[in-house]
Amino acid sequence: MPIAALIRLLAAVGVDSPSVRSAVSRLKRRGLLVPDRTPEGAAGYGLSDAARQLLDDGDRRIYGRVASRSGGGWLLAVFSVPEEERHKRHLLRSRLSRLGFGTAAPGVWIAPAHVHDETRHTLERLELASYVDLFRGSHLGFEPTAEAVARWWDLDALAAQHRAFLQVHEPVLHRWARRRAVPPRDAYRDYLLALDSWRRLPYADPGLPVALLPTDWPGARAARVFTALHARLRDAGARFVNEETGAAAGTGGTGSAAGVAGG
């Protein structure tokens, strides 16, 4: 895609040209965008193999989280980093946190087992795998698992993030429910803004089993709102993208840049 097309697309949601160019430069430095040409021969950027893996992982997390709440055990990450490489210790903690891990004990991080593949891909991509051992297992005591989960994660903070998403995007869903037509530009704007807000939640809350969460947990309602917005707006929004870029209908993944940012 030429950078001019990306600038036009993000202008529709209020992002200015210098910010787009700065973001592209950062993604190039991270090895996620590579120089490429469009089918017509125009200069632009394409996704690297690492970016495609990141998008695949992001799509599974962002669009598939509801099915993951049935259980399946836990994934433990135990790491040890030599003192002379302590900067990697900070990077490890940061990445595990961004993948949705909670802290079971110093140096012991825990997440639902279904995040294993994405965790492995992330650690390998960042060349951190040699410092980490991964284990699958069950919680056998001594405190009830629901109480342990409340200690491993800050559930109040997670619930606040879900409620903030609902406060902004549930009224958007109600407005679209009253509209018959779905103009592509409007659909694109509202869908991309919802996706940009939603993509953070499956990483902060990695699909914790419902049985272990408070009875008034707002996460399921937030997931329903995003799912409804996706069903209502995604295809019309994709038509706007295709019109702006001249791409053939149906090209590109469902997650697009949201997965890159989330990963």
C-alpha cells in the first residue's frame, strides 16, 4: 500500500499525516513493514513475515476470545535473566504483561493456557525464549482459584476498562441499530475506532474463565457490543478501504493494523 493511501484512510479517523509517517517509520524499524510495490508498480510498504504472524495472533485474540472462556488450565512462564542482561528482564515483564499474564509470584507469571501459541511466537520473535520455561497445569490449592485469580490480576482495573469501552461504544451500537443504510465511510470510522479501543481488552483481560470472575463482570457485555459492531460495520468499512486504495474487494485480513499494535 502506498503511504499516501494510508494517510487518506487514517485521516478519516482524525490522524494527521505526520503521525502516520512517524508510525510507519517505527514499524519499519521494528521489521514489521518492508518496502514493496503495488500491482500497478507504485512504491509503498507491505507486511513482513513477522508482521503477518503478529496479525494472525492478534486476530485470534481479538476476534476469538469468547470461545476461550470455557477453561483449559493455566500457562506458567518462569524466567531467569542474568544480571548483566537485566534490561531484558524488564522487556520480558513488559511483554508478558501485554500478553495478559498475571503475577503468581516473583518471576512466575500465569495466564489461561490458550495464550500459549501467541506467547511462544512473541518470545521467539523478540529473541527472549532462551530465558523462559513454559508449563501447562492446574491450580490445586490452597486458596480457592477464584480468590487466587483476584490476587494474580487487578480485576477492578480490568472491569473499569470494560466499562470505559461500553460507555463510549454502546451508544454507537444503539445509533447504528436505528439506521437502515450503512454508509461505508461512516461504518469505517466507527468500526475502526471501536476496534482500536477493543483490541486492548483481550490483552489486558486474556479470557479469564467466567466461573472465576465476579458475578457483575462487564466483560461479556463489552464482547457482545464489539461483536455486534463488527457484524454491522466491518463489511461496509472494508468497502470504503477498497474504494480509497483501489484494492480488490476482500483483500487484507480482518485485524489489519490493530493486530500489529496489539502485539
